Amino acid sequence: MAGSLDGIRVVDSTMSVAGPFATLILADLGADVIKIERPGVGDDTRGWGPPFWDGESCIFSALNRNKRSVSLDLKDPADAERMRDLLATADVFVQNLRPGAMAKLGFGYADVAEINPRLVYCDMTGYGSGGPLSSAPAYDPLMQAFGGLMSLTGEEGRPPSRIPVSVLDQGTGMWTAIAVLDALRTRERTDTGTHIETSLLNTALMWLPFQIMGYLAAGVVPQRLGSGTIGIYPYAAFPTADGYAIVAAGNEGLWVRLCGAIERTDLVDDPRFAHNADRVAHREELFTELAATLSAKDTEHWVRLLDSVGVPCTPIQTLDEVVAHEQVAAIGALPHVPHPRIEDYRTVALPIRDGGRYPEFRMAPPLLGEHTDEVFAELADRRKEDR
């Protein structure tokens, strides 16, 4: 089944996580993504590990399926000319070097727009293209710190914690894919390309709209809440006899049902916990009361009981439990797919289904430069046809 971007060519001169995640989305939607990699070195993530799967980086594999790899040294005049030939045939160019670096190589927006006026040119940056930090390094943990996320992550009174996934890299990748789709839609009307930009800093701020708006309104700096959230309580993890469970009593009706189910109706009548705003104000006292009760029995008991009365509750699962869970299997989120080098290969499906089907797995993550000859042979054939 061809994806919606079938016929769209994306030249992908990105590395690490944010850029490859953006182009992974475009590739899964059917685009012909040509990944430009440095000769002999390739994308940095090829060497990130362990873990490796039969010698291949799991990080690289997770981000680069459905792409073709072309090896070019853009500082070499001959390879730079090949890159210009490739961009002349492209619909989208995505790059994530520091601001100004691609222009020094002769592939800034103005340079590329002369080659191909219909091209959608996308700059992915850390702090944005202007300002005093525009050239500063911007890896995900740095941006989680600078952008405020780490100030809110972890338990109060303990050191800040990084969210242990590349939430800003991958979030910026998602915004980039959205921006590219919007630009392609606009091009259908205007028949001209455009220059779009995304940044990890913008993404960090966009993940915090409630907290930022709350600070702007009240002038109060949010504090770390562990597993909790602002504005609602109880809405957090509580200890059980054998682990932890998240309880999410998000309205007054659920609060009353929770107290009835765990035989703590005294809490309903306690003026400290009468309304949600009261419970938020006295969250520490309420945590103590609920933890004392919930820690008396195991997680399965409480999940089953609260589920029976309609109070949202779930165990905190480890990753092995998640992968093995029947619900994950039921939605086919971790499909077995053919791989030319790895037996029993599985991947994480793009979280979009159309007509009940996920986007097609067309190609395994490529070897470095695997498709260089193939891609330029196609260009040569195309030039012959155009004569």
C-alpha cells in the first residue's frame, strides 16, 4: 500500500535523533527519504550502544527504517555537485547542522532555492536561528535543563531528573513533520517552496503551556510533583504492598467513588479534602492518608477493585511487562517485520492507522552508503529521459 507521501522525495542531511525522527515519520508515510551520511562515519547513532542487535545500533535502527543511505562528503567539490543534482530533484530538504553551517557548505536556503525554487527547506535548530545561544550545542538533556522540564521532573527535595526519553528531540521531529506537511500543502496552491524552522527550545516551551500560563497568571514558579500533576489530586502514583499504582480521580464523582471503594469515606467528610482545590492545597496530607491504606494490599487487588467502580487506575509497568502485554499485541504496535540481516526483527510502529493498518515497512534501516550507486544511477536515467 503506497503512503500519502508516495512520490515525494526528501533529502535528509540530519543525524542523531531529532532530524532522523522527523524523516522517519515522512518515510513511514511513503516519502522517498534519501539519508546523506559522511563517508566512513555515517550518522553518529550508528555507534551509539550497547545495546546492539546483531552488531547494529538499536538507536539507529529505531530511527532509520524506510530510508536509503547515500554517502557524500559535502566539503568535496565533486560530492557537493552530486548533492546539488540530488536537491534539484527533491521536494523537501531537512538539515540540522548549527545555524550557518550549511550555508558555509553552499547549501543554505538561498543557495538551494536557486537550484530548486519549489523545494521545502527545513532548518532544525536547538535554540533557534537567532539570539545569543543560537550556535550553542543543544542535545536533548541540555535542552530539558535549559527549557525548564528538568526543574519539574522528579521528587521535591531531591535532585532534578531528566525525562528518560528524548522527548525534545522526538517532539521537535514531530513538529518538523507537521511543518513539512503544511508546507507541501501550501506548495500545492502557490507552486513555490518555502523556508521552515523548528527548534528544541520552542518544543520545550510548547510542552509546558499549562505551567507557563500558570506562572504568567500567578507569578508562582511550579515545583516538582513526582508522579503528580498541577491542579488535580489525587492524580499520582501511590505505594501498594508490592509496587506502585497510578490513581487518577480527576473529578468529584471519582473522588467519592475512590473513597468508598477503599473504605475511607472519612476522607470525603474531611474539610481539608472537600473539593479538588482543597485536595491540591493539602496534597501531602492526603498522600499520607491514601498511602497508608493502599500499601496494605497488592497492586493487582487495587487495580481490579478500582476498575470495578470506574476509578481510573493502572500499575506502573516495567518495559518487559509492556512489551509482553496482551493489549500491545492486540493493537499490533510491535510488529515482526522482514530484515535482511537480523532474524525475528521487530520494530515500533508509527502510531497512526489508516483503515486498520499501520504504515508499510518497506526497507530495513540501511547500511552506510548502501544506496549511493542506486540513487545516482536513477538520477542519470532521469537526465537521459529529460533530454
